[in-house]
Amino acid sequence: MTALTLLGIAGALRHGSTNRKLIREAARAFGPADFIEAELTLPLYDGDLEDGAGIPEAVQRLADQIAAADAVVISTPEYNKGPSGVLKNALDWVSRTATNPWVDRPVAVMSSAAGRAGGERAQMVLRGFLTPFQPRLLTGPELHVADCRNQFDAEGRLISDRYAATLETLMQKLRAEVRT
């Protein structure tokens, strides 16, 4: 059997972001797979740029990674009660590529945020953003890591047994959605 490919998308650019740590924890919980971390350092979507130069290479690479993945896990921070602009920008750019790589792709969404709700609002908005692309979006269990700066150890591992157990269940459900 060919190894599965899991694509992780962290909606934060910062290397040490808790959302990046969370997608890495998700990869561990998912089990054996080739894990790829998406790069969201993309230009701001601009129709004039698209008309002039076409789809940027980095955007096409992201779309190709989505299309090639057996499953995708997205972790979003919460900025002003919504997902990050960088994540929304990536979704907007990918929607402009020749094909829709999201169709029928199993996708799990989670969030990590400083507030007590753990990014719950951002996660709900993100689910709405994804709906037009028609992925197989898992409905749960929902994982909202609150007080995120205090939820990971020095190695980037979740310290809360409750969060770790929820992540394990979510990733096993995502793995079960993969069609082999």
C-alpha cells in the first residue's frame, strides 16, 4: 500500500505559532503518512496581478498539494473573531486556480487561540469559507485549544490529556475518511 499524504495548513505565518505546533501534533495523531506543511507566504490576492502574471507559482504549488493530499488538516488562529487574513488569502488564491482541489477532499478543522474559547468563532467562520469548495468537512469532534501559549511543552507537544484525546479522535476520524 502506498503511504498516505497528510497536508497540514497552519493559518499563521510565525514559525513558532501554536497553530503550527497543533498541525504537527495532528500529524503524529494521524499516524503513518507523509506529512507536508503548507507554505502560506503568498502575495495578497489581486485580480490585476492574476490578469497580468497569472497564478503565482506558490499558489499553484499549494493547490497541487491540496489536490495530491489524501487528507488535509487546517488549524486557524482567531484574529478579531475570525480566521487569519493569511488563511483567507490562501483560500481566495486557490479558488482562482484551474481546478478545485478541495472537491471531495477529507478536511479536519481545528483552532488554537489565546482566548478562553480557543478560536471557536474563527473555526466556525472558516467552515463557512470552505463550504463552497465542497470538501468532505468533518463535523467533529471540535478541537478549540484555549490559552494556547500554555498548552504545549518545550518540544511542541500538547500537555492537556483532554486536548490530546480529542485530537486523537479527530485524526482517527480523518484517517477513516481517506478513500484508498
